[in-house]
Amino acid sequence: MGTLTNFRKISPYALGLFVIVFVGFMVLSDSDVSSLIQKGQTMQNAVLGKVNGEEITYKEYEEKFSAQVEQERTQSQNPDAEIDQVRIHQQIWNQLVDNILISQQAKKMGIITTPEEIRDELIENPPDYLKKSFTDSAGNFMREVYLELVTNPESYVKYLGPDPSKISEEEKQEAINRLRKDLMEIEDYIVKSKVLQNVQRAVGVVNSFVSPNYATQKLTLENSFYDLKIIAFRPTLIKKEDVKISNEEIKKYYDEHKQYYEQKAQAKLKYVIFPIQPSADDSARAARNLKDITDALMLAATPEARDSIFEIKFSEYAGETKDYTPVNQVDSKALELFKDMPDKSVIGPIPMSNSQVLYRLNGRRSGVESVVKASHILIKADNNKDSALAIANSILKQAKSGSDFAELAKLNSQDPGSAMNGGDLGYFGKGQMVAPFEEAAFAANSGDIVGPIETQFGYHIIKVIDKVTEELSYSTITISTSISNTTKNQILRDAYSIMKQTESGENFDTLVVRNKKTATETTYFTKERPIFNSWYLTNTAFGGEVGQIIEPLELKYYGVILAQVTGIKQAGIAPLEDKKDEITQILIKRKQLEMLKNQVNSFYQKLQGMTDLEQARAMDSSIQVIVANQVAANATIPGLTKDAVLMGKLLKANNGINAPILGENGYYIVQVSNKNLANAKSVQPKLKDMMKQLANTDSQNAFYQWYQKVKEDANIEDLRNKYYKEY
């Protein structure tokens, strides 16, 4: 039954509490399970981490990870697609941490989720993801079937194939147990969702109070305008080399502002990378293998002989056979080759990415599902649907009048991924495109141009190139310049050799140079982001000591990396040395402004008697006058860096040329005209809407800001590096 198949695809682990609330983080990868558990521990009690003392067990972590991997395999349309286990590992870790933190905060707030709430959610008001799995072919929710399974899992037996009587009792019980487990996990997810909603609501309510005075002030600023002419005197008019800052001044500033210089724990590494790349021997081996195959095929006088030789070489070089596959799942380059090939014919070698491939077409057959090959031109609607539709209709007319569709796509399509290829989308089956696009493409015939078709992306003009049900079976022999185990082992031996010699007292840098490598040092980094996308490296660095060598690690995109911890900074107040450069720049800017003051006042005196700042150019042609009309009192003035101090002082400025104003980023001489300041009475009609808008905004932002602080303050112990090496 299709519905039950869909239900089995709902992995509760895929419904992680924070999958939607928070974006996925960093990376993680697999390790050999046999090497994970330390001596004296078991799979049941191994601890991967702690959140404010609450444990995350290895068993729980692995169960969720395995379920999510299986979920993605089930949903993948390409059975050979690689599952990104690195992403899944980190996603599971963050879900577990976030779930624990929210649960802990809910307890502090006294938030309780009652059984009645869960029953209402599960029975009376099932969430959309559950309803979707119990819909018939017309899209109707089959409530009776849903309630039957949720309230009586034993009834699942009725849906186990066309004749449940042929299924063994053991298999039936296993299926029922599996359903019960899934229902328990879904219930657990609903509980967590309810807790999250209640915490979000509580935090939002506390933070959504808006003072009428604040709302009035904001409205007043938004509705106050002036016309401005400004001459800006920036600190850079005084050369830095003309400013002297003493060590005493730096220390005095540091002591007065020390409380603002808190820092998180930091570490830095010195590292060397050993690229994993084929050796000369590997390249020569690949060339010999390719020559062996091509020489043998050249001696074959007939297609039958080529087929026989291909079969022999197929066994020798571990070829692969694809069973009958819809054309939309066949590599586009290979598909083009197969177009005119007779069955059992051999072609190649064909250069592919980093390899040479020989193909044999085993056979063709008519499949069940149609696939369509199409090109399209997308015109995005943005905020003007009428204009976009008019443009789409114009292009449609050109396409139907004989203009080259590919050229029209290159010139007009706003889908950059396909435009460069003349709008070509390749072959696709049902369920791969948004519904309106799919319906139009599958309803058309080969050669038809249809549209404009509206989707959430805009308007599409579609040209159907081909429409087939064909499936292909083919075999390949791939010869790639792969890295041999010998080469890879040598790379690892070189890295381990440096590690062992360093641990024996030799200098890391000297050993690196001796191996004709280059050592590089990172800047200081914190625990918030993984260095080299490796949490193992990050966690090991923070758990180690200066001088410690971290075991060689193979990292995707990098190679084998060997790192030494070269610096550790504890959390707390940053030392003066770390902040010296930053403070120096602050003090230089201050002194520049002090030194600029006399110049600005002198210039202002020369303006006396003038009625327009534009007249200042007569004194100095290099003077730049910034003109800004109808500037709101809370806006940023075009041509100037945002300066809140300047905007605040402008509220008290008079019409005409005002005395120099000292802002955050310089001195300003400002001419104000047409000053129109709103008052509390004039904005009163808008006050209610403004308070509602501010309350909604504050409520929405409050949770994320609050949770970020909760997570920063939490004691999160990531102990995965005790069990995993690559994650």
C-alpha cells in the first residue's frame, strides 16, 4: 500500500527539533565502530558529550544517525547518490544539544506539556507531515486509516501486502514493533515541538512589551525630515604618522575599558598538509591498463569480437553494469553516446572527469514512467508580475515564430544554472519539478513550446525536446589514475614519521623542511567553528597542550594534515598585548579628531556671512559639499558613514549653517533647511500600529537572541574526539 510506504519514510529522527529553526552547522564523518569505545566502556554507557551535565550517549547518537542515513537513502531518487554522512553527523549532534538545552530551560520556566496536549496533536489535529503520508491518489486525508493505525498498531498487519496470510508471524510482529517504535518517536517529536513552541511563546511575551514613549519617539524620528548640505572633515585628514601614542596612554585606556575585553578560549595550530594525489607510478599504471584494453579492442575485426573482448576486460578491471535505468538517471554525456549505438556495441575510451570510460550498451526497453527532456526560459516575477508576464509573452511569441530557443534562453533566462546551456534541463521524471511546470511539460508533445507557466519562481516558457519511456542497460569499464594503497600508505608514513620524531624531541619546523614541505600557522580560533571543517582537530586542540602533536588526519579537500598545537588562550579578560593594536587605533582616531578641531573651527570662521555652503567652494575648490534632501531623522545620510551621534545632534540644529558638530566619525559643518520635525500629537494616529509592529518584531527576534545567549552560557562538553577521529 502506497500510504504505508510513505509512512515508513517518515523517520522521526529526520524531524529534529531544530532542523527548521536553525541552519545546519559544520561537518562530521564516520569512524570504525570497533575503535570508538574505550577500554572498560560499552556501547550502552559510552558518553559522547554533556550539556550542563546532562549526558549524550553514544547509543542514542548512533541510533539517530543511522535512522537519518536510512531516511535519506529511502528518499533519494538516485540509489547510487552519496549520502553526506559528514553533514548528518553534525546535524544530529546539534539536534541533541538543542533539544537538551530547550528542555532544561522549559523546566526552569515551569513549562509542562500535558498528555492531553499530545493526544490533541496526534489524534485530533495531526501535523501536516503525518497527514501527507495518509493521503489517497486524489490528495484526500484518509483519517480512518490514520486513526486505526495510531490507536491500534496491530491493525498494521492488514496492510502488509495483498495477502497478509502469506506473511510469517515473526515478520508480522516485527512490522508491528517497528510501527510502535516509529509512533513512539513521532510522539516524542511532538512533545519536543510543543515544548519549543511554549518556550518561544514565553520568551516572546516577556520581550514583546513596547513602551508608548519609545514607539512615539521612533515614529517622531521616522516622520521628521530636513534638507541638508554637509561638509565632512574626516580623521584621515591628519596623517597617522603625525600622531604619537605612548605606552602609558595605551595602558590607561586598557585599564579603564578592561571589562569590554572579554575573550573566549582560543587555540592556534601549526600544520603541514600532505596532498593525496597519484604518484608517477599510479599514473603509469593507469596508462598501461588503458593501453592494454584499447590494443585488444583494436585487434577485434567484428562487433561480436569487440563484445567478447569487452567481457574479458570487464572482469579483469572490475567493470560495472547498470540494470535497466530511466534515461533521466543516465549521465548526460553517456546518454548522448548511446543515442545511435546498436545493442551490444562498444564505444570508448571516452574522457570523463579524471578518468577514461569504455561503454557497452547492453539493451533498451520501454519503461513504465515517461520522462521528458526540456529547455526553459525563466522570467522572475519579483514585485511586478504584470511586467514579468508581458516580457514572458513577448519571448514566447519570438520562440514560436522560429527564433532559436537556446539563444533566447541565453539572452533572457533568469535561471543562471540552465541559461548558459541554452535553457537545457536534461531529462526529468515526475516529481522532480514543481507541479505547474511538470504538468505543462508532460502534457505537451515533443517539439511543443508552451507557456508562460507560472510557478513560485516566476514565469516559464518551456520547449519539450523529447518525451520517452525508454530505459537503458549498460556496462562500463573505468580506468582512472587512482591513488594506490602503496602511495596512500607512504603519505601516511611520512606524516607519522614527523609526528614520532617530534614527540621524541626533534623540532617540528626542521622536520617539515627536511621533508620538503611547508609549515603554516593558523590565527587563533575559538570553539564555535571547526578549524579545517574538522571538529576532531578543534576539540583535540582545545583539550591539548602547547607543543602537542595531533595524530595525522585525512581531510576531504585538503589531504593528510599533521598539526601541532602552538598556542592556547584561556577564556577571560584579554591581555593588554592582544588588544594593544586595537587600542592604538582608537587612540589615534581620538587624537586625529582633537588635532582636526582647530582646522574645522578656523574653516567655520571663514564661512561667516555666507548663506549657502556651496559658496565655500570659492575658498577651496577641493571642498566636497554633500547634498541630501528630505532626509529622515533616523536615516543614514547618503555619502556618509552611518553616524548616530551626528543624527542625534541634528535634531537640535537650527535652520541655516550650524557650528561644527563632532560625531562618531568626524567633524561636520551642516546647513539645515526645510526642517520639519514631527511631534507626539501628529504621530498619535499611527502609534497603535507602530506598537503592534514593534511588539511582533521584538517577539520574533527575542527567542533567537535569547537562545543564542543560553547556548553561549551553557557548559557544552563535546567529547566525540575520544571516540571518533574523523568528524
